[in-house]
Amino acid sequence: HTNDSFQFDSAQFGDSCQPLCNQDNESLVKLFLYDDDQFDFEYEWDLNLLADDSSTPFASGEVSIGLNKSPLYHKTMCTPKQSCLSFNISAPSASWSSMPIYSLAMDDTIYREIQWYPGWNSQTPNNQTTIMGSCTVNGLCDEQTQDLFDLQLRTPEEFKFWDGRSSDKIPYDNITWNFDYSDDETRVPPISRSDALLSASQYISTAYKTGSSYRTIECIPKSKGNCDYSFNMTADSAVESYVVKKNGVQLVNTQGVEGLIWKNHDSFMTKLLMTPFGQSCSPPNPSKRGLSAGSIAGIVIACLLVLCLLMCVIIMCLKR
């Protein structure tokens, strides 16, 4: 039964636990949420079967947060196997101090594990949607205007820091990937944009676990050309293996290139593993590569300093 201290019925620990779901025809979905905010408000969530025409969620709930309330929420759900699911969470009345950490997994594959800031400002969304399971482009997306992006990656069994220390946790910024425009000049965004179309930190912003599986599924706008988009991962990312699919078809034309990638809301040039999100795509032309915002600013400042120096020399010469 649910007690007054914890917002969950039960939790299993150890290696000899019986499966919570029927492994022949059910999948196990796990939700963890932690928020020690002292202001009273509620999170609302729902889980939907996308192949189901019913307007009623498969499961839903509320998480009460505030003074003298448990900061930990845990929920397990058994869903039909091979189904495509949509998990939605919202914080309609979250305060500026709300910084929950929540994790969402299905059948031991982690789909999202982030620290979320739903109430910080008007530009920070107070809701998030995560797609999980066996999804197809015609079942999830609008085939006329969208393609299905599907990334599956596996972390190594062992991770070591630069000083040789081993850890079962991988810092989230040791795995950096973007889904974005292929051409660097297009990838350098206007001032109003501070991230790639899709990036690793939108889904994992705490830490990766060693020997674990991660997945991201999204509907993305169709491009005008076959090779306008690409998946890019830094060559030194702590990943054992990964697979990128477009509309269910694995993309294999991965190339090593020098290019721009987004990390911590800034773009920089580095060695990338680039997988074009199309067929028969050529590597981008290096001569067209753009510069990061920091590089451009540095060049402008250097030019201004040289100009000032020249003006000073000219003035000194005229005085003589």
C-alpha cells in the first residue's frame, strides 16, 4: 500500500526478483521523478498507446510536490508488447525553483533522464513528450511532411576518466551528438537559436550508465533535399555502438569529418562521425564550413585591434 512517506506502492531490489510484467506479451515502463521543491504544486503525466483510437490515456497520474511531501515518485506500468507509446509530463504551476530529475525507461532501454527546468521563464516549456517502443513512420508521423528519426546506442561496459579512475557512470557531456543540418553554414544558427534540432542533452543531462541501452525517437520535418540533414557524433564520445534509422531503415554511410557540433548551447569545430540522413550523400565541402560564434567574435575583435593600432601609427606620423 502507499504510505505517507513515499509516493509509490513498492520497489524491487536485487537479482532474483520475479518479472513485474508478462514477458511474452507485455513491456515494462518505469518512471522515476525526484523534486525536493518546497513550494506546493503538482506534476501531471499520462501514457498513451498511439495505435489506440481511444481518447482515454492508457495510464495517468499526478505527483504532489511541496513542504512535508516525499520528493521521490516511482511508477511501473505493464504495456502491450511491440506498442508505440507517448509519455507526456507537464508542470502547469511549477515555480522558478522547480528543478526535477526524472527518468523514463522501457524494457531496460532508457529514453530520457534529465534535470528539467519547467518554471524558469516563459521560453522554457512546462511540458515534455517522449516517444517509446515499436514505432513506424506511418503510425507515428505525418508521412507527407515528416520522417521518423530513430537512434539506438549502447554505452561501454567500463568507463575510465583521464586519470585512470574507473566509474559505472559516464558524465553526460562525454557523449555528444546532434541531429541537424548537414551544411555547416546552415548549421550556424541565428541568435534566437541555441541548440541543434535534436541533441543528446535534450534527452540525457544527468549521467549515462555503463553497459546500458539508450534510445531516441522523434518525427522530424522532411527536408527539401535528400541530404539536407545528418546525424553527427563527436569521434571521442564514450559509446560502444550506435545505430541510426530513417523511417525504419538503418543508415550506414558514416563518414569521419571535421565539422560543427552543438554542446552546452555553443557550437564548435571538432572531429565528427557524420551519418547523412539520406541515401548516396557526399561529404560536406570543407571550403564551405562556417565558424563558431566564438571564432567569429574573436576574428572581429582581432580586426578591430589591428585597425586601432594602424590609426594610432598614422596619427603619430602626422604629428611628426
